[in-house]
Amino acid sequence: MDYKSNKKAWMTSDLFQKYLRQWEKELAKKKRKVILLIDCCTAHIEPSNLTMDQVVFFPPNTTSVLQPMEQGVIRSLKCHYQKQLILRILECYDKNKDCDISLFDAVVSLEKSWRLVTESTIRNCFSHVGLTKTQQTDDDGEEDDNLPLSKCLEKHGVHAQNEIEHFECCDGDAITSGEVSEEDILALVNEKTTLL
């Protein structure tokens, strides 16, 4: 997993461009071409000179309707991650020890969470927005996967379904991108100058 960071934990146009260039190198090695569907986030600027990717931008204000990942894939990933995090916190609580979660622990949990997102969830999301002719299938048991977390939370005094859902997806409205202001740019330049 590639990992980059910045002070605001947002995607930036620079990170986005670097990631696309790296991915294009990987695609070239595999002799694959892809169509990349991108939402209109301010960090997502159209890259130039890509040969392995065709970039298609969604029209403004349509991401929640047209972006397959927004139709449930991201939510599923976040809920699986939150579940792992909560179970780890509760395990530490039960053992009466501090719950230190390193960046490495978070990355490992994220990778594990991605593996728990089912193929049918992804297929259904692409079908829902009309990008595939495959019929939507019944969910293959992801709801049942929440049962152990529900039971574990109930053991710790959380009983109401809305409380459980709050624990599972508490950061759904977290801001992950934004425009960089002139003040931010000046601060970054001044910081780099000071370090030299």
C-alpha cells in the first residue's frame, strides 16, 4: 500500500498526479488500458500525457448518483474498518490496557477491511449506476457480518441500533479534500525555506 500524508490529511492535486503517474507505469508493465472515472474534487485535475488511462470526469454535483464507489463500496469499507477498530478498543478495554494504534496498525486494518468488501457489493454498485449490464444480486451476507460487533457492543452496554450504527460509521461526513488557500501555500513555502 502506498502511503502519503499532509497536515490536513486531504488529497491534493500533487498527490493525485503522482499516484496516477505511478499507476500508469504499473499498467504499462501489464500492457493494460483503463478508463478512469473521476469525481469533480478540487484535487482531481486532469493529468496530461497519460497513455494507459482514459480519464472521464463526472459532471459537477453528480458524484453521489454516478460514482460506483459512492453507491456503497466506500461505506462498506469504512464500516468494516470501524468494526475492526472498535473490536480492538474493546479488547484493550477488557484487558484493562491502553489501546495504542500505530499508523502501521491502521494500514493493516484498512487492507484487511478492503478484503472484506465483497465482490457482489462492488458489482451491485457498478450495476446501480448503469456501468454494467449485470443484474444486481442479493447481498451475500455482509449484514450478518455486523452481528458479532453488535453482540460485542451490547456486552459493553450499547443496545440501540442507531448507537451501533453511530459507532460503525461515525466519520461519514469527514472532509477529505479542499482547495488550498494562498495562506496555506505561503505557509508551506515558508516552512520549506526555513528547513533549508
